[in-house]
Amino acid sequence: MDKTNTNHNSRVAITGIGIILPNTYSVDMFWKNLSEGNSQIDKITRFQTNDMTVKVAAEMNDFDWKKFLPDLEEKHAKRYNRETFAIMSAMAEARKDAKLEKDSVDPSKVGFIDSSSRSSLAWWEHAWKLYHKEKN
């Protein structure tokens, strides 16, 4: 890397971590499950799997976004899907982990990283329903 072109005004500091995964809703729980080899995979319960070959998944069955986002008004919450709630909840956990008070940081100075190898589950669920509607 050419250090002469480094912009010293664009430094990054990771100050907090938030993790929301299937049945794993805190950093402590994540490390416990990881270090003990606890799998979160079980039979799929959120939808019927009769015509599917895959019958297991890691689901977030007991995830309650209201625990992490108590100030989010219902009128705004109606716009979001479960994945968005999970991301927003992880961000709230990261802020808490960093010991940052709400509104103590300029929002334009905060970012987050979210990744997926398969796109949004909401998109796949919609595509699955369309496929079966056309099939029947």
C-alpha cells in the first residue's frame, strides 16, 4: 500500500460488537455457543417443509426486536422485515457494547457491516411463494 496517499482523516475504530444470530442474541451467548460447539440447527418450524428436501435450518424463533429497539414506534416498525430488525438490533447491541449513549455520536460518523451470501430472506420467501403459486 502506498502510504503517501493515505487519508489520515478516514480512520476507523471498532468500538462495539453486536451479534444477532439464530437463538444467539448477544456477544456473550455467541462466544459461549461457539466455544462449546452448540449448534442452533433444528427442524424448520416457521413454514411447511413437506415438499422440500431440506427439513432443518437455524431459525430465529424467539427473536423479539422490541427487546433491543424499545423506542421504535409501531408505525415505523411496519416497514421492516425480520432481517432488518435483526440488523438494527445488532447495531443497538454494538452501541451498548461500546458504552455509547443513544444520540451521543453523530450518525454520519457511524457505520456497520452486514453480510449475506444468499440475499435477503424476505426476497427468497417471496420468490418461493410466487413459485408455488404458479406451480399450483
